Amino acid sequence: MTAEGAGGGKRADSRATLEEAAKALGVHYMTAYRYVRLGRLPAERHQGRWWVQRVDLDRLQATPRPSPGRGQGQSPPRWAGPKRRMLERLLAGDSSGSWAIVEQSLFGGATATDVYLQLLAPVLRTIGDRWAEGSVGIGAEHRATAVAMRMVGRLGPQFARRGPAAGGTVVLGGAPGDPHLLPLIIVSDVLRQAGMRVVDLGANLPERSFLELAGSTVDLRAVGISVSTDTALAKVARLAAKLHRAHPAVPVFVGGPAVGSEAAARSVGADGWAADAAGLVQLLRASQPPGASQPPGASQPPGARQLPGASLTPVDPISTKR
């Protein structure tokens, strides 16, 4: 029996579809497709499908794979070059160039969480700092944020996790009057990859709606409020107080660019603080109710460490001085 289409004279087992290649390599289909894009796995497209030669697949299978990224455990030079290039591409509004840097990092062994916490978040903070000091204009900052949003959208499927979620549901939402969505998306993705069940309420949620949606959430485990501007802090303090009254046993975490320390978080009624989403994951696991089970295969997120509290990841480039 011969293969259909181009190369019809070849044996059927001389080539494989990209789906079959992904299964043989033990990776997701999109990872195999990334191998094709980066030139690691030669492939030809025919009749709407990608095909690879078995000999090329065998060659790739025999190639040692890079070790998975370890987030903050990696040495600074591991990310210095990518961060510098990402800063340039984001400020230039270069979507394809920015995504190429992400792909190169993933190909080199980094995880999607590494890309969020070790590459994208620090670069966005640098852009926000430059805006605050006046060396980057508001237009360039917004353009960079738009490119970052597109990259986060493309990375999102990599955070999907199979199997049961950890006990309880974490509700995340933006502070009333705060329109910045990017921190929420990043934190939600990291929590989901860690096997947690998350309800993302989006940015700039009115207080009444926040309380209603949190109250209607089954098995509410914790609430997170993202704050990117100083002007929203007063509203956050009032919201946190109302959440505590309505759900006295549920911890409320407050964080983001406008909340850079444990003292700042507790001053508006938060129950603790952590430097990033990995720290929040660790704290939620440590505070898991007795008898609640972790999802099978749950592992410590890259960069997680013991911290006295938790907050949302401070990654939005918009300055807290607005």
C-alpha cells in the first residue's frame, strides 16, 4: 500500500502525519508544529496536512532533548539575551519577532511558566518603569502591551492541564476602576497549569458584581484582586473588607503593580503576599483544606518558594503612578 498524494510511490510507513509524529515524540501537536517552524523537524504540507519523513522523525527521536527550564533556578545569563531582545521587539511593536523569541525559549527547554515569569513579566515591568521616568511614551507602552496580550493568548493552551483540579475554586478579578487585564490572565494560566480550578472575572469589575460572583462560586477557596493603579487602592480596601465579612473563612489576596510588598497588601486588607504567581501557587497549596487532594502529578511551579503570604503577579507594564 502506498501513501496518498505527493510521494505516492513511497511505502505508507516511509512518512507520518504530524499528529503521528507528535505521538511518537511524546509531545503535544503544537510542540511538534513548533519543531517544524523552527526547522528542527522537516515537513511538507499536502492536502491540508503536514507530513514528515520517518527517517527525519527517527533522527529527532535520537537527538537528546534539552532539560526543562527551571525558572528562577536558572542562572541570570540564561534569560539576559532573550530579555534584551524581547524589550527591543515589544517597544518596536513587532509581534512576529517577539513570538520568535518565545519559540526559541521554549525550544531551548523553558516552560510556558518560565516564559511568563522569567521573560515576559520582567520586560513588561522595565517598560512600565521607563514610562514612569518618561523615557518611553504612552503610545509605545500601549503598543507593547497589545503585542504581549497576543503572545499570552497564543501561550494560553500550553497551560491546560488534564485530570482533576485541586480542592476548591480560586476567584480572580481586577479591582473596580482598574482596566488592566494582563496580570489576571498570567496568574490564571499559572494557577491552572498547577492543577487549580480558577474563575477569572476579568478587569475593572464593579464591587457589587465582584461580591455576587464570588458568592455564587461553588467551593470558594480564595479570592484574588489585581491592582495596577494607586487610585484603585481605596476601592480595594472596601471590597476586601466586604469579602471578609461575607466569607470569613476565605483568604483574600491583593496584588499587582500597585502592591509591591506584604505591608502594602496587608494595609488594604489582604491576608498575605508573594512576589509572583509561583509563590501564590505554593501558598495556596500550603493552605489547602485538610483532606483536599492535589491533582495527580502536581509539581512545584518553577521559582516557587516559601513566603509569608501571597499576591497577584506584578507584571502589567502600566505604571502605578497613574
